[in-house]
Amino acid sequence: MTFAEIENALPDAAVTSIEAPFPRIASGKVREIFDLGDALLLVASDRLSAFDVILQDGIPGKGILLTQMSLWWFAETGGIIQNHLLPDQLGAFERYGVAKGDLRLRSMVVRKLKPLPIECVVRGYLAGSGWTSYRQQGSVCGNALPPGLRQSDRLPKPIFTPTTKAPKGSHDEAIDDARGAAAVGATLYERVKATSLALYRFGHERALASGMILADTKFEFGTGPAGELVLIDEVLTPDSSRYWPRESYAPGGSPPSYDKQFVRDHLLELAWDQKAPAPRIPADVIAKTRYKYLAALRNLMSRGPATA
């Protein structure tokens, strides 16, 4: 699909509840997973989470944008690692009886795999919780960093900072290499680490060519029957990544972003304890956040910058 076709297909109201004529086997912060027998249907809703809490208000069309961006990146990164998509998604929709329209636009038909129990975060810049950790300890997840770095500074080299996978409603916990290796096995952990860093470097280069900086991102992996490593879930989307406009980037503060940091910043201004239920999100914040997701996808698909 072209960017214009995707933009024109976005709904006016947020789709926060997903229904499909298949057994539902899991419901996450954003995605619903349905059982297709020998495959899975992964559907992205328009729900939005912040601080590991699902917000009461969604972003209209966000699930479509996340899915279409993931499909774009899965195609781009196929030379680095295989992914969970069944080949010929349109044919798969037809075979399994996935209805046309909105459901297809926010869905992927994927292989049944065993997910790894860690989330694989790569940071190329000092931002978010990494900046907080650096100020307190001078390191991030066991990665010692040079003194004197500023907020949003580019790191000497990208670092791998995995986390646990917390249940819905709980917070992920940052872990070091030792705990990561204990969770998945030393050999597999090194493969995951190397692959995550390779994917980040590739994504960073492509983002720069599209007028954006990929500051950090999160990958998820699974293994197949033969133990093969497979990239799963979403990849390099504004929900799993921090993108900044390249032209206005300057270290020493928190740059404007194409992701949900705009919503986080709004919530941080409120007297909220970061526990459910979350405060309602104003209409203007919802509209601005939707535009940011749109701008990120437009940049990638056009290979030219858009204003955030």
C-alpha cells in the first residue's frame, strides 16, 4: 500500500476493542492474538499505553500505522534475520478467512513460535530511563559510559540493555548481560544481542536517510522448532522506538519526537501516580500524537522528512 492509501483508510474514532471470528488466546497492551490453527492472527488495536498502563483513550488508526510500518520494516530487514510473517499476507488472509477492510489493515498472519522471556532494547542515544540511570550511576544496565555526557547525546557506540517481560499492568525491569544470559542461555543470548545491535544500526541508517534519528528501540524474538531465531511482534515502530527529527536534533535536552513521548510528557505534568486508571487524554494531545505516527511512516515511505 502507498502512504496515501494507508492515510485514507484510517478511522475517525479509535478502535480499542478488537473482535474476530477466531479463538482469542491473548490480549496485550495494544495487540490481540487469535488462534488460526497452524498460525496466529496478530491484530494491533488503537490502544495506547504509557508507563505500562493502558490509557482510557486510544489514537485513531494507530494500530493500522503500527502494522503497516512493521510490514515495511520486516521487508527491509529480511537480509538480517527471518521474521514471523507467513509469506503472501494477502493470500494468508484469504486462506484463513480474515475479513477485508479495517481488520486486515491492522493484522498480520504469523508463525507459531516460542517467544523469548526478555525484551531486547538497544540504545544509541542517552534518553529516557537510560538518561536517568546514567545520572544516578554513570552506567546503563551494566554498560559503563564516559563521564560528562548530556541528555540525548549520541553514545560512543550502541548498547544492548534488555529488560524482563512484565505482565500487563506491571513494569518491565532492566537487566544486565548476566541475567539476560541466565534467562535464555548464554549462546542464544549472544545471538540475540548481536542481532539486536545489527538491526538497530540498520534502522538508524535508514531513519537518517528519511530525516529522522532512531534514538533507541525494542525488539522481540522467538525460536522455531529447530531453534532458529526469529524476529517477532512489531519492529521499529513509534510504539517500540524513539524517533527524533534529524534537522532539529541538539543534545542537552529532550528533543521533540515522533512517538508517544508526547503523551508521556503530558501525563508527567499531571498529579498521577502512574497506576490504573490513567487520566483522560485531551483531544488536542490525541490529534498531535496521531500526526506524529503519521509523520514517521510518511518519512520512511517517502524517504523524505516531514515536520513533526
